[in-house]
Amino acid sequence: MIAPKHILGTFDESLSALRNNVLMMAGLTERSLERAMKGLFDRNDELCATTIADDEEIDQLEKQIDKDGVDILLRFQPVASDLRRVVSAMKLSSNLERIADQATTIARRARKLNRHPPLSEMELIKPMYDHAMAMFKDGVDSFVREDVKLGCEVVGRDEKLDDMNQNASDTLVERMAKDPEQLRGYLNLIFVGRCLERVGDHSTNIAEDAVYAANAEDIRHQSQSLAATTS
Amino acid sequence: MEDLVMETPEQTVLERLEKGAAPPPEAELPPARTFEVKNMSIWYGEKRAIDNVSMDVASKAVTAIIGPSGCGKSTFLRALNRMHELTPRTRMEGTVLLHGKDLYSSTIDPAIVRRRVGMVFQKSNPFPTMTVGENVVIGLRLNGVRNQKLLNERLEKSLRMAALWDEVKDDLDKPGTSLSGGQQQRLCIARALAVEPEVILMDEPCSALDPIATAKIEELIYELKSKYTIVTVTHNMQQAGRISDYTAFFYLGRLIEFGPTTKIFTNPSEKQTEDYITGRFG
């Protein structure tokens, strides 16, 4: 349902600008994560460099969203759904920025990995990436569409990503012992896995904020019960 | 009559409301509710100003009434101390219980109701011919209190409670109208407090005040709610959010939504409430 417009047209314009910046930031963050992972899988240093360079733009957008949010709080003193949307947008931008930072870290690790022969263990990372990226996209979608059900589902998926990361990490540690010459490579893959696990955590935060924006329900720190209800 | 003003609100309200009747045991009093309004409808002539409103007013808490102009919020407020009856051709249906006693019972004296349920208006209205001190104690004098020591004690106590004593203690003999707008409004609050009411009704008490005077009144409301039940009408959403524990939203004479202020201002249940408080109304 589309909410009727505010009597103050400038209020609608400000809210719209804030939302557009969040969506743009989400789009840029998704692109960075994709490029970082493609740079890793395709051994493409150029994509990695682009990812690192793009981080500055995302950082600036985070500052812009914070500024716009504070400006709206100051000028219009929003309440109810307006207040929840502004607060959630500001929290979302912080999580998006951290996901972009994880993409930058992955890109840096990928450049190091690209200097050495390819590792077959890269296959352990692929399903983690797919899972983390799906969580991220759905988390943002739940915010955009104010979809409470989808938001709760995203939160419930984080545990699986944690397990995947733990399993991959255990396997890579075993390989280190067997093949010490590739120790640096395995270590970099462990760090990449940890970055993806963090992407899942931030996506969870985004989904939680999306649920709060939609219906004022605070679902944080309930992941186990949510996982049980959504599985 | 002096004993009238020496009693505390908790001890005296029922005795005063019901002439000659012994107060019921304290155990019978609903502790958390000062007012219980049931199916209240009010007409001014043919025009229905309040339409079948039922709500409880919590004791020793601030209840804010919000809504667009003409929604009936001031009428509702005035009905809580029968002030609306002063308007010609007024008719009311339903019941208003003050601690379980029907305010509109034929055995109840409206003048006593208004003493127990004090009122502060939008525009400060100190009596222009009286000094600051006389303004505060006029209610006591009209009730027959002549003991000067008692009057002086009550004068200082009321002005202190209204956070005005330090500002006017050397100017008690000056005209009440010589004070600033914010001071005049606090003087009116002190005047209401002097007769030791148990409820204070406020009809847009800060609408004519600057931000500093408004802040002082809001701070005062916060201080007073530990001792008094306060019901306030306001057009200022932020003020309602700041000072009240409960909020009632009225529209076209109907109570649309009533609940804890935090809930109303973060996640109202009714779309009309959401549209009004977010500025989408009209």
C-alpha cells in the first residue's frame, strides 16, 4: 500500500532523496562484492583494483546518508513509520559501508592469491559466496519492499553461512598441515571466507532493520527462534 | 472551611464529591485509574462534538490528547471537570467516573469537581486587578480560608511547585499581569495547585509561549506528574511525545486510538493516527 503524500512536499522530497541514496549505495556495494569475487575466481587483478578504488564513493555515500538523515530529523522531526524509515536508512548505510569494506578486503586478498598458482580449494568459497550474496540481495529487497517475511527469512539463513565458513576453515587448516608450501594461499582463503561470513552478518543486520522499518518489530538477537520458524 | 484545604487530595476527593456520604474503603478504589470515561457523547445544540468516547485516564501520569482543530479534544478535556456545562445548550450522554464516582451524578456539586480537577488554559489568565500573591491564593480565599499563616504557606508552596518562587518571591505585590507570558502561565498553574487538586487539565498550555518558557512548563509537567494526574491538549506532536505517558488521538469527535505514547509515535495501530502524526492528513 502506498502511503499518501505528506502535507509538506519538501518532507516527501527529503525522504525520497534519502531512500534513493540508500538504494544507490546498495547497488554500488553489490557491484563491489561481485567484482571482488569475480576478481578472485577469474584471477583478474584489474577487477580487484576497481573494487578497491570504488570504495571511496561508497564511503562518501555513507556520510551523505548520515547527513541527510540528521537533516530530516532536525527539520521535520519524523514520527511513526517516517521515523523508522529514517533510522533504518541510516543504520542500513552503515552496514552497506561495512559490506563494501569486506569486498575491498576480499579484493586485496584476491590480488595476493593471483600471484600464486590457482588453488582447487577455491571451490569451498563459491557456495559461501552464493549464500552470502543471496542474503545480501534479499536483505536489501526486504528493505525496499518492506517485506517482513523475507527479512525474517534472511536472518534465519545466517547460521548456515556460519557453519559453511567453519567447515571451509577446518578443511583449509587441514590442507595447511599437509601442504605447508601453500600455507599463505590457504590463509588468504580463510580470510576470504571470514569476509563472506561478515557479509552475512551485515546482511542480517540489514534484514533486521528492514523488519523494524516495516512493522516496528525488533527481531535482533532472536536468530535461533527465527531459524526455527522459517525453516 | 479551613480543614478543606488542609487535607491531601488522596484523603478528600471522595468525601467532597459525594455530599454527606462516607468515603468507601480505599480497597475499592481502582489504584491506577483516575478517570473512567464510558460512552461519552456531547452536543452543542444540534452539533455533536464528542461521539461515544470511552477511555481511562491513568493516575499520576500525563495523558496527551491530540487531533486536528475541531476534533473535540478541548470539549473532552472540559467534560472531565464539567467546565463544558458553562457553554449554553450543551448536552451530554455517558458517564465520567472519578475514582469510581460518577462526576455527573445529581449529588455531585460541579464547583467541588472543578476544585478537585483544576484547569490551565491556552492563554494565561491571571486576574488583572490582583497581585501575584493574590492570584495564587484567590481560590483559597473564595473557599473561605482566612488564616494568613496558612495562606502564606500555601502561596510559597504553590509557587515553588510551579517553579516560579525564585523568580517572583520579591515581586509578590506586583500585578500578576506584570510578569512575562511564561511566568503568567506558571502563575496560573500555581493558582490551580493552591487549592490542592488531584487532577490538572491543561488546554494547550504552551501554545502562546516561547521555547524557553515552553521548556519550563514541560519540565514542570514532568515534576508534577509524580503527585498529580495530568491531562493535556496539545497541537505540538513533539511536545506530546516528550511529556506524555499516554496519548489519545481524536478525530471528528471520535477517539481513534489511545495507548502508550511510545507506541502511538513509533507504531500506531490505526492508519488515521499514522497519517495525522506523520503530517499526511488533510
